[in-house]
Amino acid sequence: MIPQYLVDFDLRELPTIKTDCIVIGSGIAGLFTAIKASEDRHVIMITKKSLMESNTRYAQGGIAAVIAEDDSPAYHRQDTLMAGAGLCSSAAVDVLVNEGPGGVHELIRLGTVFDKEDGILALTQEGAHSHRRILHANGDATGFEIVRALSEQVTEHDNIEVWDDHYVIDLVTEGGECLGALVQRPGGGRLFLQADATILCSGGAGQLYRYTTNPEVATGDGVAIAYRAGAHVRDMEFIQFHPTALSYPGAPRFLISEAVRGEGAVLRNINGERFMERYHELLELAPRDIVARAIVSEMELTKSTFVYLDITHESADMVKHRFPTIYETCMGYGLDITTDWIPVAPAAHYMMGGIKTDLNGESNISRLFACGEVSSTGVHGANRLASNSLSEAIVFGRRIIERIRKLPPLRRETISAVSQQGRVESPTQAIVERRLKLQKVMVRYAGLRRNEEMLSKGLEELKRQLPIFASALTKREEYEFANMLTCCLLITESALAREESRGAHYREDYPLRNDAEWQKHLLQIRELGIVEELSDDV
């Protein structure tokens, strides 16, 4: 049993700081919600590393919104529902596609500079989009530009206080209400941060896997601390593996944006043969899960550890202009993408599941909200449509602040939360070793392709690490490992329960999608286990 709190504490013995709103995380979701909240309240933004370090920073492709005259919210809705494979919330998708364009214009107002062609916003197309509706910045550095613009707004705002290098250990709750967070300072001291509202914007969990496009900070902290606090967690089996991450000796698994395929790049196996026509009618622009599994199949057939992405048929000037970051990064490893095929392989990329929220971003715990990748709004279903995630963060971030403005102030002068389990022993095995083993277990047993035997073995391996929760944890890397283990257990248990293939979840022993029995969500609740919930996308 995973406990409610990771550490022993008594709030009566800890320093208490009060604020109006806590924002945990500094990606697009955290930055934008902090800016909106600061219009009429004081905000403390907590980031475990620095303001500029998040998944958003590395987002290349862009942000999806209906801008072109030949496009419409109805088309965007249709594409999103198709990619989501029967598990999207129709209401949440309607919110996204109708409010997304307004969110983009607000980003522009806040200083984001998107690329233009002849004075008009430039749009590209990505996999499973029927129209060109992806805005981008500096070619393939959209996330960095958004974070740059929003970070400048945050640092200049008097109502926002940024706590870099702080770590949220747990949420403090009483009577079904979130009262704030237990925070560890850089020097190791702890404090209780009390607030009228707490917003989790802590990003994804790519670091659960050995190979990922995510930065080091993406360890699933938000989902884990919310789950321990009693929040409902949904659809954790749906982990999106990006089909094309650089797979080259000495190089990290650097993301090669889907927009490269959107601009005409083709996939070839190591024999130089195009192969996507054998897997899907949309070829290289098929949904990501299909492309990723096709690549793995070709790797197995050709006994290779990669396939090639080929954009050499396009002009060198176009490639350099459209994808400057990818071009320069690959050149740093001796690859000239204007003349060389790019070796690529799938890598863990995006978590579709997360903390279940309503259309205002609120969880089942009063005063606790979630925004961005950590949340499960219902937009992504079983498979995220490319570039919808940045739009989702903006749209639901604004809705969260509108909801918070209607909340009455927190009326609790004394909060007596105590966790005293008598933990005395520190972890014996080095955390770095445990972490690597955890990542290998997830790749081997709960990766792109799964079956009952693999998942059962993986679950057995993970449960051997459960004694960590009975240890006296004091270091950030120990809390992080406990959070990673929590998320690994949630993913594996949910994947074992879903006996079908749908979206990003593929079971070799149940290779077909089964709407009759499985068009439903799997909720995980700490006190109850797995609970089924029917999908409204029918």
C-alpha cells in the first residue's frame, strides 16, 4: 500500500508561509496559469530546477489551433477524436478547438513571436491533422520561444514569486480539501506552504523509460503526489512513444519533430526501402502509435536498432530554414540532414493519462487543480493528436483561473496535519541504481508492445521496490524515485487491466480494439484500486 505521505512531519513544528495561489511547475501550463492568476492575486511558483527547464522548452513542432480560412473547429474536433481512439471527452475537445485560437492570440499578446510568411502566420501540417493548423516559432523551436516569452512576463511581475530549486514532497489535505504543499528548500529544510488554490503543472513522466525525449526533470512527480493525496488518476496505460528520436552513437535521444514528416520526409528501413505503405494509408502521417509500432516491426524484420528518416529530396535551404535546431544539433554529431538520412527509433514522449479533471481543470479534491501533461482533461483520449498539448495548457489554464476566482478564501486558521509512521531506516541500495533498473523494467515489460506475461513480470519486479515507502527519505532523488515507482505501478497495473489494443496501448495478446467491452476509462484511486468509467466519446 502506498502511503498518503512520503515523510514524517508535524505541521505544528514547521514554518508556515501563506499565499493566494501555488503553481507547481514551469512549463507552458505553469507559466501561463501563473501569469493569469497574478492579475488579481499573489502567486508562488515552485520549480524543482529552474524557470526555463521543462518539457515545453524542448517542444519543436508547434501549437495546434484553427487559424486558416479553409480550416474549422469542426475539422480540428474530428481529427482529435479520430486520434483519441474512442476515449476523448467530446465536451473537452469542443472546449479545446473553440477556445484554442483565442489562446494563441493571448500568447502573441504576451510576447510570443510565431513564424510568418508574407506577413501571415505560417502554418504547417503534422500527422493525423487534415489541415495545416500548426503554428511554429524559429522553425522548430516553438517551445523555447513560448517559454522565453512567458518567463520574461513571470520574472517581471510583482505578484509572482518564483522558488527555483525547491521540491514539493507532498500535498497537504484535510476533509477532501487541498490546503497547500509540504516543500523542501534547497538546503534541506522543510516548510508548509498554505494557499487558497494549488495548481499542479509539473509535466510528464518520460524518465520512467530508459529512452525518452523528455528532460531529466520529467519524473511523474505531479501524478504521484496527487495520487497519494487521494486524487483520481485516469488512463495511465496510454504512454505515447514518439516514432522518431535520434538514434546515433554518442547522441541523446533527441526529438526529430513530426513536422519533418509533415514537410515531406519519408521513413526507410536500413535497406533503404520505404515501408509505411504496408502499415497505414496515411503513410508517414499516420497517428504516432501506428508509425512507432511500424518502425519497431521494421527494426525486427531487418535486425536493426533504427530506421532512417529521409528529407534529402527537399532543398538544403528549406531544411535549414524550417528546422534550424534539428539541423544544427545533428551537425554537431556529424550528420548533415540535407544530405544524410537520419537514424531514428521510438522513445517515450508523452503521457496521455494523468490527474482526472473537469472542464475547469479541477480534480476531485477541492482546491486542487491540474493543467498540462500532468492532467487528464479528456482531450487526448488514448492517443494525443500532435501539437494539441500546448493548446490544451493555454485553454485549460485560463479556465482554471476563472474557476479559482470563484472560490471563497481558505478559512482554516489551524491545520493539524501530521504524518508519524516512525520511519527510521534510509534506503540501502543506491538510488541511481534503483532508477536505472526501474527504467529498464518499463522498457522491457511495459513499453510499446505489451502482453499479460510481460506486464505481470514487470509488476512483480516493481513491487519488490515497495519497501522504499517505509524508509526515512530525506533527499530529492529519493522522493523522485518514490514518485517514479508510483507512476510505474499505475501504468503497469492499468495496462494489465486493459485487455485490448487502443491508441498508444498495444497488447499482443489482445491485438484488436474492443469497443463493446473497453470503450471506457480506467480510474485509479489509492483507497479503491482500479475503477471503470464509461467514455462519452461514442
